[in-house]
Amino acid sequence: MSGDTFGRLFRLTTFGESHGRGLGGVVEGCPAGVPLTEDIIQEKLDKRKPGQAGGASTTRKEADRVQLYSGVFEGRTTGTAIGFLVENTDQRSRDYSRVKDVYRPGHADITFDAKYGFRDYRGGGRSSGRETVSRVAGGAVAQAFLAGLGISFAACPVELGGIPAPPASAEDIAGSYGRPFFAPHPDVVPLWEERVRDVKKQGDSIGGVVQVEIRGLPAGLGEPVFDKLDARLAYAFMGVGAVKGVEIGAGFAAARATGSTNNDSILPAGEEPASNNAGGILGGISDGRPVVARVAVKPIPSIAMEQRTINTSGEPETITVGGRHDVAAIPRIVPVLEAMASLVVADFVLLQRRMGAPW
């Protein structure tokens, strides 16, 4: 298969399956001298682990300990390829033996068979959400590089199971990792916990919306036609398996606005406009304000409810998916989206440096 590499100058290539020996990747293009250790990457991977979602996460417990194999010496990048590996230690492939010849609704089983004529039925193989381990590790490298430029990334859920959170400030989002679900406000936590309990009792799952913010981004990143910054961000987010939609700034609300209400004022230095409907991007190029995106995350397709499907011979079947599965991809998808945003920005920074940018 192709499509295992993301980026042009700052590149991440990943490999591995949910029930294989492990997952890993190679980062190319990272400049030399960036502070980087296994602990720095591990901090990001730990945010992706189950157990932070008020009962919404899988019971599969992986240590997800990252091992750096190359590209780092004495705590700094050398400018060469950075190789890493995360071993799988808690896979239970027997849970999937009953779906070997049956297609699971909402999964890529049937499309993998259509494309390749063969598939790894153990947890979805390469299409499993566990594949995102490599993205988070690669994104940690990008974030370490960009931190030296004063660029930061933060994301948090703003809706779960149809229940929205109160409007989130930058401070709310920054402090969200200390709360269940990485919620932006403590008042919404009990509502989300109750929603998860109810859905879990039914054997069902839920989706939600995650807000991603990029701060410290200088004006001038992005290209005005096919390589717009917002287009690349949408491409990056949509490449995550559970994502079904992306909006930048006001997003779809802009379609219901007028020009006078949607336009953000341009004010002298030191004055802050009242709105950021453009989401920090104009004409595909960053304008120096925070970049704001919201990402729609679908419900987990593995549910303990009976569903209609077919087997590999095309005959009708009913299926109840067992195994250990999340009730929601939120909040574990949060660091994944931060990682993808950071890979996009790191790539654009290197492209801009080729044009003589000072940063």
C-alpha cells in the first residue's frame, strides 16, 4: 500500500498494525539541535492512553513505551532520520476470530477486501485507531522543533454525544488535560460522564467535536492556491480514521452570516479584533492570529449491539462486535489531532525557510 508518508520537507513515515509486533515511524527533515528525548515523546503518548475518559476508553492496556533508535544524540536531534518504535504488549487477537469472514459495519473491512483482496481482520490491522500511536510520536518531534519558535498546540473536546461544552477560552483549553475527557470546563464533566454511562449500558457508542488551536504562528505560512494552510490542515485531520468533517474559524456558520458580520476587523498593532471568524487564516496564509479548527469525530463503529451485515461470500449475517473498544474516540483522539497540526506547521516552516524566512 502507498500513503504511509506525510509531509514534504518535514516527513513522517509510519508502519505497524494493531495486532502486530509494534508500531513505529521515521521522521525526516527535523533540523539538528532540537532538544528531544524519549521522555518528551512519552509525555504525548501518555495523553493518548486509555483511562482518561470517564469510562469511555477501551480496557486494552498498552504501556506504549517509545524507543528511539536513531537521529538523537545526548538529548538533541542530529539532523538525520529519527527512528522510533512502540511495541504492542496487550493484543488479544482471539477476540476477532469470529469476524474473520464477516464484515463489520462502519469499519474498513469490506473496502480493504475490495482494494487488496486480503485483509488483517485482527482489530482492523493498518486501519485501526491504534495506528495513531505513530502519529503522536512523530508529532511530538514536530512540536519539540516548533516549541523553539514559540509555536504551541492545544486541543480539547467541545462536544461529546451531542452535549456541547460552554465556550472555551485559551486558558480553558490549556488546562483541559487535567480534567476527565480533557474537558474545557469542569461543569460539563458530569453531563458527559452520564451520557457515556447511558450509551455504554446500551452497548452503543458516541462521537463528538474537538477544537484545535495553534498559537504563536507567524503571519505568512501557507500558499495561496492548492497548498493553503487551511487545506493542508483539513487534509491532515481528515487522514485520521475517525474524522468526518473539519471547519476553520467560523466554518459552516459563515455560510449563514453576512459579509459585515463575518469579516474580522483589521486594527492597529496592540488592538485585538473582537472576532476571529477567519480562524487565523486568510487566502490560505496565516495572518498571525491563533489558528482555530474544529473537527467532527464519528462514533466508534465497534458496538455491542446486533447489526445487519454480510459475510465474505455475500450472504446476510447479523453481528455483535465483541472485544475491548472505546465508547468514544474522545479524548484519546485529542493528542492525535495536535500531532497532525504540528506536522503540517513544521512542514510549512521548513518550506518558508527555503524562501529566506528568518524563523
